[in-house]
Amino acid sequence: MNSRIWTAGAVAAAAAITILAACGGGSSMGSSSGPSAATMGSSGVITGFGSVIVNGQEFATDMHTQVLDGDNDDAASSTGSLQVGMTVDVDATGSMADRLRFTSAVKGEVDAVDAMNSTLTVLGQTVQVTSGTSFAGSKSSGSTTTAITQLSNISVGDYVVVFGFLECPTSGCSAGTNDIVGTLVYEPMTASNYRVQGYVTNYSASAGSFMINGLTVDMTTTGAMPTACSTMNCVFANGDFVSVRSSTAPSGTFSTSASTLTLAATDVRLRSQVSSFAAGSTVTIEGPVTQLGASGFVVRGISVDASGVASMLAGLANNQIVEVTGTISASGSLVATAITVEKHATFTLMGALAATPTTTLSVLGQTFSVTSDTRFVDWAHGMRPFNSTNFATILMAGDQLVVSGYPSSGANVATRVERIPTPATPTAAVEAVVSADSPSSDTLTAAGITVTLSSTTQLFYQGANTTPSLAGFFAAITPNTTVAVAIGAPGSSPGTINAADAAALPPQARWEK
């Protein structure tokens, strides 16, 4: 049940459109360390900070809370390293976090960026950018520093750290190629090691190699610097879930038709997608549904027994993102007591906050309520805590916001609220499915926002080549199907934009929260 709409950052086919700053959503891929003695657990995306909010629940932290860097053999880290959009495993006693572990999905240089299809490729792994993908970090070129706020800020060759879920074929992740549904794309100022995780395919004991999607992993077990493995003599099998690290960049070249990327592994470890939770623990796990059957499914490698809540399976589909709450059985399966389908954003707005909020907030004439699952990020002032319980005391009229949401009775529901630096001149933007257009008046409507185009609007659409035109732009739009992006000056009345830039995008990418 995939909604096919906007992806944050797929702002245009060209880098000229720089819309919707700091759009921010995941899974954690925990290590295979032993079960925790904690009685509570949660695995999913960080949506805000009070202490740390995961899967709608706030976990308190103190000096006794362990924060572990799962990319670095569970080295000690701190809560200051955590970011909204990261994916974490939490072991807790009640609401007090005993241990938090964060683990990325892939780290390395960007091989390719496909703005129209909202993807980037890192170490041969395809990362789907959705409305649930946060962006963070910055890069420098000479004296210029660019904040990474969207897909169009990222270039081939940039070093990035990506957190996300594995999206899998119907028969399961290990059965074929899987993509990463990005929840956070972070570009640090300096590069570190290279990392990828996924399912082993094309394993060859004689060659000492295997593949993870479009990447060949080479293991050398002799010589001065042999690969360190978690199994004897680096013996693996197709279908194993592993993490791979390397201190050097991959060799070879990447192309969509004939990638020859090879990573010389310095460390390969068997992993589980989610940390082991002790039998009897009450946990909530967020992730995509795979191997959906009559009485259950698999979520991030964990078998879910839904026989006790069979009615909740109605309408579920593979790769739909859910939160599953239940109890860990003696066999390690999750016996579900509740299954919540995550609501997906269907549009995103950028603009000034109309008034100091109370229980709701308003941007471009659209009113939004919030929930405990709403993601809150403050890129302007770095406020922590910032969440659904205190946003009204932090935000002020005139603050520049990016808000994603979906319609509901009475008001829209915000899936994300992100405060960004206020632009030098008033700027507004919308990204949504076009509900109506009028070529005769050069206007379109999306998410209740009326966008007016003119002869000076920069236009982007498939087939435009170097000679885009208003006639060609409107010909590329199919109401109730095409996704439009527009950015420009706010109009003279609420809910209107005079577009400086506009794009008509293909509707193939899902939206996430």
C-alpha cells in the first residue's frame, strides 16, 4: 500500500531549484551482541529530543545511559552524537534508557545522484530519498560552505553517512536486490572509514569474495593486513546478513549497467538487523513489512507472530512501514499485541509561521496538528528539547518552517516540523500532487496552495531539454497524478505563491513520514 508522491530533495531535474531545506526519517541495524536484560526495548528512528524520542515514546537518559557507536565496534559515544533521523536500538527499564546504539546503513562516496527519481547511490547501494529522509551536515568549496539540506546539495564524490531501512523483495531481503529507504543522509566535514551492510550473494570461498547488491567485497585472509572476520577463516553463506568495513575507498567504477566496484574489507561481521532483546521484553520495532503471510510477517529480520491480532493484518502490504509492539518469545520472535501503520505525508510546505502556535500551527494558510510521532528538528538554533509537548514554547510567529503532513478531519496532521534559518527575503514553497491546473491563467493548485507561474519562472520537466516553456510545462502535468514543486515569493493572500522556480516530477517515489 505505497502512496506514490513527493520525495524530499527531488526538487528538480537540475540543481537550480533549492527548495525545502532540511527535510528530515528509519531503522537501526544493530550488532549481534548478546540479549539485554532490559525489560523494555525500541528500535526505530529518532523523531525528536526531550531526552530521546523513538517510536513515539520518550526515553530518559542520564550519566548511566550507554550510547554505543555501532559503526565502530560499539565504541562509547554520547547523546550529543545523536541526530533526528538516525536509527537506534534502545534497551530500557521502564522509560529510562539503559543503552542506545546507533548504526548506519552505508558510509562512503556518492557514486550517482538521480534527482528525477529521488535516489543516490553509495558503494553500489541504491538509497531511496523520500519525504521521510532527513539531511544534515555541510561541505566546503574554497571559502564557501554549503549546508546539506536536500538531495540537490549532494554531488557525486561527496562522502556521506546514510541511515535507513532495507526495502526488500516480496520473498525476503536475502532473496534478491534490496534498496535502502533513507532516513538520514549526513555529510560530515571529514571522511572516515567505509561501511556497508546487507545480505551476502555470489559468495565464493575460493575467491574469498561475495557481493552486496552492486558491490563486490574482497576478503584477504593472509598477509600483513588480513580481513578480520566473525567466523572462522571468513567463511560465509549466501543469505547471511553482514556488516563490512574498510579503511580504503573501493576500486573500480560504478555504472547502472556494469558496476565494477570492489571494496577491500578490513572487517566483516555477521549481524542481525535489530539488536537481540531478552525473552519476555516488551518492545516496539519500526520497519518495512516483508514476507507477509496469513498469520504474520517479518520486520527487519525478526519474525512477527500476529495470530493474536489477525484483524490488524488486513490491508497490510509488503514494504509498508509499520510499528509493531509485542513481547519477545523464547524463540526470539515478536508476538504482536499491536500493529500501527505509519501515516505518510502527502505534501510538504515551506513558509513563515503565521502566528505563535498553541496546540496547532499554521503555514501558508494550512493548519496542522501534531502527534507524539511528529518529527521535530531545529536547524536554525539547535534547540533541544524540541518535540510535540513543547513546540508551542519554542516556535514564534515568523519562524521559517518546513512542514510535511497529511489531511485529516478538521486539520492536517504534521509528520514533521523543521525550523530552518529565515531567508533574507520572504520565501514559500510547496511540493504535492497537482489537484488542478489552468494553462490559460498559468496557475496550478497543490495541497490547497495556488501557484502562479509567469514567463520568468524557471521550469523543469521531463522532455524540456534546453527550451522549457509554459505550454510544455502544463502539458507535462496530469492532475491528480503529477507531483509539482514550486518555490518563490508568498502571494498577496494566504495560500498563494508566485513561482520563481517550478518542476513537474514523476510520481513514482513513496512518501514517508
